[in-house]
Amino acid sequence: MTEELVFYTNPMSRGRIARWMLEEIGQPYRTEYLTFGETMKAPEYLSVNPMGKVPAIRHGDTVVTECAAICAYLAETFPDKALAPRPEERADYYRWMFFAAGPLESAVTMKALGFEIPQERLRMAGCGGFGDVMNTLEKAVSSSTYVTGERFTAADVYVGSHIAWGLGFGSIEKRQAFIDYFGRINEREAYKRANALDDEAIKTMQAA
């Protein structure tokens, strides 16, 4: 496909997840850096993402927002990198990607904000209790080498990014299973390139 690929991001955001995925697929892309509360909320970008949040990608006339969706879209649109699931991997691929986008993201955010769900209301929360989420995440990354089995996929980009962030900022428990899993994926060249690009962008933005 020859349509231009545009990446809207801020290097101090969840855009780092999408950056890693873009580096994994190895396709040329143009980066548009946005600022919080300013260009993210400007009419030009709101026409891309009405939420006024990053990341987003534009591929030709197609716009995709939300990190999990971006990872899945890129994996399927550029199949030569074999990051989309094989038929036998689909159940675990979608299960754990959406688990990270839903219960994991919600539980970690609530904990970071200091909000604890009362025990008698846990049934009302889709994410359940923080401990249950950590136990489930441990199952996801310790049952096999990668979340779908013995092959790295886009689900590992997404789940792995949450674990990387959580270990780095203390928002998830430092369980050995999480440390071991992240150790299996953080040496990927695409991960290193993505981090280097975003770290350099932070320096540039701070110096401006």
C-alpha cells in the first residue's frame, strides 16, 4: 500500500506504544508532534480525533485512534512482518490485547488516582479488584514465552508497553513474571529505535 502514513503523537504519552508498533512494521511514516491542551485541542487535530488525545494515525484517508486499535490495524495492514495472529493464536491475541486495553488500563489508572473500589461494589466495575487484575496479567505473560504462545505479535507490543510503563513508574507490582516477560521483549531493535526517537523528541521539545 502506498498511502502516506502519518503519526500524531507526543513523546510523553501513550503514543510511545504506537511508535513501537510503527517501528516494528518498518514502513515509512511522518510524525506530527502535538502539545497537550494546545495543538491537541485545536480544530485541525480535533477533525482527526474528536477526543483531542494522542496517538492517532492517518493512513491515506483512513484514521485510527486508540493504541490497541492502532496496533491491530498496522499488524493486519502490513502482514509481511507477521505481527497479526495466526488462526490458532487469535483467541489469546484478542483476549489479552483487550484485557490490557480494558481491565488493566482501568485498574492501573484508578490506583494511580488513589481511588479504591469498595469491596461491596467490585461487581459494578468491569476491571474488578487491582489484585485480581495483577494475577490475571501474570497468567497472560507466564503461560508461554509471548502472550499468544511462542511467537511475538502485536499483542506483545501492546501488553508489553503497559508492563514497561508500569514497571518504570511503579504503577504495577514488580512481580518476577512481569520482569522476566519484559526482559524477553525489550531487546527488540524496533523497541530500542522507538524509545530513542521519542527520547530525542522530548529533548527537542523541552529545549524549544
